[in-house]
Amino acid sequence: MPGARVIERNRTVAGGIRRRVLEHTLKNDGGYLSQACSSAEILATLYGGVMNLAPVPTPLMPSPFAGVPSAHNPQYRIGNAFNGPHQRVSDRFILSPTHYSLILYAALIETGRMDEGSLLEFNKDGSSLEMIGAEHSPGMEVMTGSLGQGLSQGIGMAFGRRLKQEPGKTWLLMSDGEFQIGMVWEAFQFMSHYGMDTIGVYVDVNRQQCDGAMRSVMRIDPLADKLAAFGAEVVSVDGHDLEALYEAGLTPHAGKPLVVLCETDPCRGVPELRNLAGKLHYVRIKNDAERQRYEAILATFGPAVE
């Protein structure tokens, strides 16, 4: 059971994630804001104690993009240093929907793993802080590419660690839209067959995707029942309930992957987004009146906590 101090710290982190992404959206006239609203508590919980990550001694500043990986490019680095030095017992993290990258960067800053000045380089030429993150981006170590691929990469990583007898787990954040994709279900069949219980998946069930509401594009319900039928240990929680999110990650799941389905609100903390129902994938600031409404909401978040 998480203590009150852990939950309060994670609450502060979640608020900081939303504030930073809203600030970015205003500064750049657009951004993946609804995803921050829905997943802030999930990432705060993963980085706030569910994942067993080694600490970093001081917030890191990302290096510039060093070019593509090759045998002739010794400067190339993946971004997992922000998750602490890799140890046999430490966990690994994969961000499957990489359009959530800014949200991950904000989580790294709020948890003291990345220097907050880093965001000044977001999406600039030569920066590793890409809008759609890659394996060299902070907090990442694989390029998950098209949606649905992250789970298979996580399985490969976890299977390799099993062969090396490393006890650390592999955690993923996925979006519910990824369960419209066939390879995800093939991945669950593989995990069931091999009894892969070193994988944990938190799913942001915000019921939105780039083409609108999930139900209008391709229904995936009953998702929990389907996942259980494919051999997963499934827990459904309120995706903004910090205690429930934390406790779900501790659920025993011997011989099975763990899936935490997090029912979330893509407008959480930013009610202005409700005016964009069905068009929440990438939010654009279209006029001064709209900007003023978002700025008024930002003012309610208060200043950053040092």
C-alpha cells in the first residue's frame, strides 16, 4: 500500500505534467494536450514508485541528436539514461504511443530526472526532444514507430532478460486505440503461451483516437474480457485515482502479463477541451478568445513547485 506522502507527491507530479503541457500548447499554438489530461496520473504513478528505477544523481540535460546509429557513430546514445543506470533488478520502460512524448518529458522533469530547461529545445532541428520521440529521446530506448509496435518490442526485451535471468520487469504505457490493431492481440497470444509475467502494461483508456471517438471508428469493448481471454491478468481502475493506480501495479500475476485498464478523462483539469469533442487528438489554439480561456485555466494550476 502506498503511503500518504507517496500519493501526495504523485498528485503534485500529475498536476505539474498537465501544467507544463498546457504551457507548451499555449506557447506553440497547439499540442497533444488531451493525452496529458488523461495520462498524467498514470505516468506520475509509474515514475512515482510502481517502476523500480535507479535514481539519477542530478537532473540530466539531453544531448543533441548525434546522428543515426551505426558502427561508425560512437557518439550515438539511446535515451534510457533518464530512467537511471540499468541494473539486473531495475525495470525498463517503453512508451508505446510516441505522440505522448512531451508528456513523458514533463514527467521526467517533474520527478527530477531531466533538467526543466530541456523543453526549450523541444522539436527543434538537432534536438533529441522530438515531438514524436525515438530511441534517442529522453526516457526512451526503442523507436516504437506505428502504434501497436511497442508491445512486441517490450516482449522481445522481456524475453531477452528472461534468457539472461534478469529479474527486472518491463513496463509499458499504451493507448486504448492500439487495441484496434491486430499485432497487439498476436503479442498477447505470445505472452500467454510463454507465461510472461515480467511485463506490466498500463493502458490509457480515454476512448479517443485521431479520427474521433473510439466507438465511432472501431469498438474494442469488452476490452477487459477480451484481454482475460487472451491470458492476461486484468485490473480496471479509475485512471485518475492515484491510490488505485498504484495498488493495481502491485497485483500478483504469476504466469501472466499484467494489464491495468485506466478509465480516463481526456479533458481532466482543462474543461475547455470539452468544446472540442471528437477532435481531441491534437489541440490547436485558433483565436485570441480561445487562448484567453486556456490561459485562465493555466492560472488555476499555480506556479511550478521547485
